[in-house]
Amino acid sequence: MMKEQIEHKLSLLPDLPGCYLMKDRQGTIIYVGKAKILKNRVRSYFTGSHDAKTQRLVGEIEDFEYIVTSSDIEALILELNLIKQYDPKYNIMLKDDKTYPYLKITSERHPKLIVTRQLKKDKGKYFGPYPNATAAHETKKLLDRLYPYRKCHQLPDRVCLYYHLGQCLAPCVNEIKEETYKEMVDDISRFLNGGYKSVKSELTEKMSAAAENLEFERAKEYRDQIVNIEAVMEKQTMMMNDFTDRDVFGYAVEKGWMCVQVFFVRQGKLIERDVSIFPLYQDPEEEMLTFIGQFYGKTGHLLPKEILLPEGIDQEIVHQLLNVNVFIPQRGKKKDLVKLSNKNAEISLREKFQLIERQEQRTIGACEDLGEAMRISTPLRIEAFDNSHTGGVDPVSAMVSFIDGRPNRKDYRKYKTKTAAAHDDYGAMREVIRRRYVRVLRDNLPLPDLIIIDGGKGQMEIAREVVEDELGLSIPIAGLAKDDKHQTAQLLYGNPVEVVPLKRTSEAFYLLQRIQDEVHRFVITFHRKRRDTNSLTSVLDGLPGVGPKRKQQLLKHFGSVKKIREATAAELNDAGLPMKVAESVMEYFKKEK
């Protein structure tokens, strides 16, 4: 039944464009959307039937806010900014590392050509993207042979091999006029923008002239350059004959999922495509606008001269947002390109759909099954704890976080126990649980839906005393017991504590196994690192005349304690120790043996 607060807010929604922000029970923004008419869009979430994925989103909504804008383009810009600010878990989040290599002519006094994946707002000239790093480096090698621009990162004090090969003007010793560089940069730009055919013709003429003059070595060099141009620049079929750089967008929708394909056409050639598949929570046409805004905003893709869109997308809004030529082609090759992009999106979506469903079943679906088995709300945010020590030495604890059934590594935490006794596992658990949730309350961090303790009834009771009795929180606490083979065996929960009936072949049980394995791996790795650090430190602690700085100096120089033990006084002296201290260290190790 719809909550009174939400129902009241729905009745107040205006017939205006704007953005809306959906919140969960902890006040966290989980989805940001835009609408031409806020009243219709927001009400649609709470009326009618939805697919399971959208029902999951609606089931988490406890409240919402909205912001009215004066136009659709303002709503789109605001939505992109809000997504960037709040990083809602249900929104499209394109990865920043989804980049492609570009060729760049730097804007230095002596420019050079480099391969880069970073697009910066500088005065450099960028060309691409290239299908892969190999294609970019092949093209750069070709240009290295054709044009004598600067090759070194820092200017040396004498000429290098490139100068003798005729591939560098040697700005290190020669005064090069800016006009010379400008002409060369213009030639390279013309070459990369499709003018390589004229360069090829010029080289062909030079090759013929050299052959007529019996300069066969020179003619062979020209021939090799022509072959390289053909191999690098002409190995793709021409798609268009106007040499315009354009991006072609297409999309497909099925069962509440959306696939967007982007074709990169450079100098008339289709060189690469980008594929993105994500859940759909609003109209596809609206989602496409959001996707395009993020595609050129967050991921930093270089804007082409022209963008082609499928029918139904508001080309005027895209034009206003990006300030480039935007077309919805009606016929010809451009129309065929959009159709091809749409067709590829359909194929990709069908191929990936089974994998997507399987992934959903293993993650969020497993969380839903776990909640049903425990008779609690779906635990979408789970935090798990474990302790580790060696005979009471170097005790540590750790916490891992899972959100929507996936590890959320940025929220992992390590703890060196401070107040608990060396062999006191219960005391360590009490300390760590208290430290974690006092910090959560103090910093107003999101609370978990479920706390899992790697242990039995005793550890569970300790955690319950801290969470419920001391801090007054109401969070389900479960324990994971292991069998004789140290594998996940039972989930314990309730008061009195009972075994939760879970099939060992269920996705919920597999999720618990992943959580227990992950928290155990994390705490063991931390414990070993601390133990190794402490053992290294203890060996060097007793060295006469060697303090913290000299210990660091010795380890850096020799690389291991073993090599320090075996070093002579002269070698220790070379490492920075005074000779008297070096001799004392040698004597110390002799006595130790």
C-alpha cells in the first residue's frame, strides 16, 4: 500500500519539466530521473504494473524530491549533474576508464606526436579514436618515418640517431623557425584527416624520380613508405566518401534492459564501436539523452563534427547540449549506418541477456532469497566481520561490505585491536563492532541491512549487545558457522538462535559463501602483512646505532634483511652507515650467529 507521505507528495506534483530524486529508507538517493511533465512521470512509478527490476526499485523508495526547471534541456543538464554528484546505484554509470587511444600533436615550442588516452582541454591537436592501441602506434610509427618532428621527451645536448636518419630536425642544436613546425603540423593534420592519398602520390613521384636518377636506395625508401601507408591507412573498407568524423548512435530495448551502440566513423571509415548494456527505468528516448550526455561528459569522448541519431530522439536537445551538428537521417548511407547500429544493439542485447539474467540471479536475486529465508527486509547492504591472529600475536580484525550482492571494496575496513586482550576473540569482536558503528552514527554513514559475524552464537551475542543494547540500533545480526573442512556450513539467526533453512545449492547460500571467503581472505592478508612487517622490524630493532631512518635506508639499499646480515662493513658503509656503526652491526650479527 502506498505510504501516505508519498501519496500526498504525488498530489502536489506540477505539470512542469524537471528532475526527481528517489530515496530509500536511509535517505540515500538511489535514482535520479528527468521528465517533461513531472506529474505524469513520477506517478507512473507508483501506478500500473512493472517488470521485476523496476518493482525492486519502487520497493526501495521511501521518499522522493523534485526540482522544477524552465525547459527540457535544463532538466537534462541538471539530471547529469545530480547523477555525477550522488552516484545513485540505479542510474546509468558509464565507467571513466572506458577510453580509446588518440594521436596528439602537442602544443610545445618544439611539438611532438604522442599516443594518449587522456583528452585534455589544451592547445594540442587530437586525432582518433583508434580501434586499439596497436593501430594508434602503427600510425605513429608511419608518421615518425614521414615527418622529421621532435621524437625525444627532453631535448638532449647533441644530435641523436633520428637526425642522421632524416627523421628529426634536431632542435637540440639547430634553431627551428615556428613556420617550419606550423607547416609540418598542418601536413600531419592533413594526413590524419584523410589527406594521406596526396602524400602517397607525392611519394610515388619522388620514387619514380629517384629511380630515373639511379638512386635506388632512396627509391626503395620511398617505396617502403608507400607500402606502410597502404598497410596502415587503407586496410579498411570506406563507409562514406565525405571524410567527415561522426558518431552514430543506435539502441535496442528488451525485457526492461537497454543496449546502446555507438559507431565511430573517422575519415569516412567505421573504425570502432562502443557497447553499453544497462537496466531501463524510464522511456528509452529519455534514457538515450542521459546516456549521450554522460558519454561525452563523464567519459570524456572527443566530440565529432557530426552525430547521427535514430528516430524518436530529440535532436534539438542534443544539439543544445553538445553544440555540434546533429541529424536524424531519413535516407541514404547515413540512414543505413543508423539501421546497422540499431541492428547490432539488438544482437548484442540478445547475446548478453542470458548472462545479465544470471548475474541478477546471483546478486540481487540472492539477496531477495536470503531476506525471505531469514524473514527480514531484502538485505541489499551487508557488512561482515572476522578476526585473525597467530597464537594471540598481532591480532587484527576486518570488515567487508557487499551491496546488491557484489563486493563494495571502497567500504572495506581494517582494524588493529587496541583494548582487547591477545587471546580474547570475543573482546576483539566487541571492540571492532563498537568502533565501526559508533563511526557510522557519528559520520551519518548508511547503516547495513544485515550484519554477518564469521562465528557462532557467542560472537553473535557480543555483536547484538553492542549494536542493540549499547547503540540502540535495530539491525539483523547473523552468524556463519563452518564445518570440519573449514567451509561454510550454516547460517545462524534469531533469538533464540536457530539455523536458517537454506539449500546448499541455492544462490543465497552461494552468496554467503562468497561473503565468508572474502572477509576471511581480507583479514588473513592484513594479518600476514602486519606479521611480516613486525618480524622484519624486530630483527633490525637491536642493531647498535641504527634508528628508524637508518633501518629504512638499509632495507632500501639491500632489499632484504638476509642481505644486510651478509654485508661487509665496507658495504654497510656504502649504504650510508658510518664506518664505526657498520663495524658494530657486523659484530652484532656475528654474535647472533
